[in-house]
Amino acid sequence: MPEGTLWELEPHSRAKHEILKRYLGAWFAILNRYNRRLLYLDGFCGPGEYTGGEPGSPIIALQVASDHIAQLEADITFWFIDYRPDRVKHLEAKLAELQWPGNFSVNVDCGEFEDVFRREYDVASETFSLPPAFAFLDPFGFSGMPFDLIARILACPKCEAFINLSVDSINRFLDHPNDKIRSHILGAFGTERVLEIPEQSGDRVEAFRLMYQEQLEGVARFVRYFEMRDRRNHVPYYLFFATNHPLGFTKMKEAMWKVDPEGDFTFSDRTDPFMEALFDADCTADVALLLEAKFGGSHNVKSDDMLSHVESKTPYLEAHARSALRRLEADGKILVNDTKADGKPRKRGTFPAGVTVSFVSDETASRGR
């Protein structure tokens, strides 16, 4: 945890901000079409810049929204919260240098995220609600981000959360004799089962990830996590994204796949314990194997169902699935019904609506080659 007001921007934080930037570019534009009010919430916002002058998450969010100014008609509230007075003061100075349109409202609060949020909203009330919101929760460590609060946010229609789970800190402090520290970990997971992890065999970090994923899946329809690794192959944290909307889920995955690790770190998705997706690799072969494992031996499977499975149940995108299907067809591993839904013939290598796919045996595929 940096002690100064500003600190150096590290490669994994740069990637995290690039993901945030790309996703917000889609989020503001899409939500603006159907809603009169939007909320961008940054619960651990920091000072707004780094020692090298790079923008922090509050400035990034405002810049992205400003880039869409010709399109954005909704009233958008930007709510920045941080517990350090010096960092809040620095952020306010940075904000004073900017201009934004009249439909933007920018609020900065100094205090612990949990305390400020609960003070502003009666979270326990049955009438608690938020406008469509994107909550970016990126703390140092694990305190001040109780799971019950995240669950209440995600219970509101059209609310999403992008969360940094610092498993490195949790792993180091779970055995701490201080009950207050342990209570913060308990609060972050929202279940006492997390305290039992030291008694279990196996990878503790993986156990934290699985438990947090399970908790989020209990309050959101779509959950993905992204494992961040540094040059030493060490996992400092996981990024979790939770939403109830399939389009938001797709747009976040698209944002992840467009970020280039540049060799300073890697990030991957292993939400399925039997499958790992490396976001810096050509994944056509991996997705082809995934489709074979899921649908191999099946006949007349709708290509739409296969594309939907990859899009909604895996870290991969529909584009990856189409590329994998093209490879499977070229290798003679699938037979494709060439009639589209409109009755017209399909072009080889394409998989439009109405087309069905049948997997052939390895022996048949070998004879075909």
C-alpha cells in the first residue's frame, strides 16, 4: 500500500485502467439510450493521477464520458470516494482543471467507502434503489468492501460491479490473530466459510477465488473473473465483473480481449476450473477443443446454440467461436447443413442462423482428409 499522496503506475494497473476505459466507452453509450439517469461510482478513487502524470480512474471515467458528449443526454452522476484527505484534495485540484457539460454532476467525498455509501443510502431499507450504475471498487487490501453492500448494489436493476479482490493480502492476513483484521476478510466474503480455508488442503489463493466467485454468482446472472499475474508468476489480485445483463457481459469480455499485456504481466480467465483462457494468445485451437468437448458426437446442433454457449458460458467471444468452427470444418471434423434459416445456401466458412452442425468421428474425419 503506497504511503504517499501519489504513486507510480504499475503495468497491471495500466491494464486495469485500459479495460475500464474500453468498457465505459460502451457502457455510457448503451445505457444512455434507455435511461434518463446514470451513476458512475468509484469507491476507492485515489488522487486522480500518478507520479508520471498518468490519469487515475476518476479522470479516465470523465474523459470517456466527455468523448461521448454528442450522444449522452442522460444526467450522469460521477461519485468519487476515498478515505485519504490528501488524495481527495489532490483529486479536487485535478477536477478543477477540467470542464464538463451541464448534465454531468461530479461529487467527491472523503471517508471510507462503506460508511459514505451507507450514509447516503439507507441500504437496509426495502425501498433501497439506485439508478443504472457501474461500481468500480478497487481498494488496497480487503477492508471497507463488505459483500452485503455489493449484493445490495447488484440487486438493483441495471447495476454492475467491477471489483479488485486482493487475494495476496487476504492470503497473508487470514491467519492473523487480530480479530478485527479477520472480521474485514469475513465481511469481504460475506460468509464464515472463508475462515475455514486455512484448514483445507490445496491452493489457498484458488480457494479464495472460487468462494468469491460462488458468492457473486448468488447475486448476479453473469460473473467472470480475470487472474492478474506479474513477471514472477505471482497473483496479486483477481478482477471480478458481475452483471445481470448479457450485453454488459459481452462488452466486458470484448474489453478484456483488446488489452495487450505488453510482456509485463499476463492475465487469464479460469472461471471454469477445467479451462484456462490466456488473453494474449491465439485461442482458435482452444475454442475448437472446447466445442468438441461440449458438442462432440452430437448431430444437427444449431450453430446459434454453439455460438451462444461460447458467448455466455466461457471467457471467449462469438468471434472466437466462429473462427473455431471454421477450423473444425476445414479439418473435416464437422459437417454443416448448408441451408440458412431463409432457405438460401450458406457460404462455406460462415455460420448464420438456421445452420446446423454435426460432429463426425475421428475415423470418419481421418478418411475425409
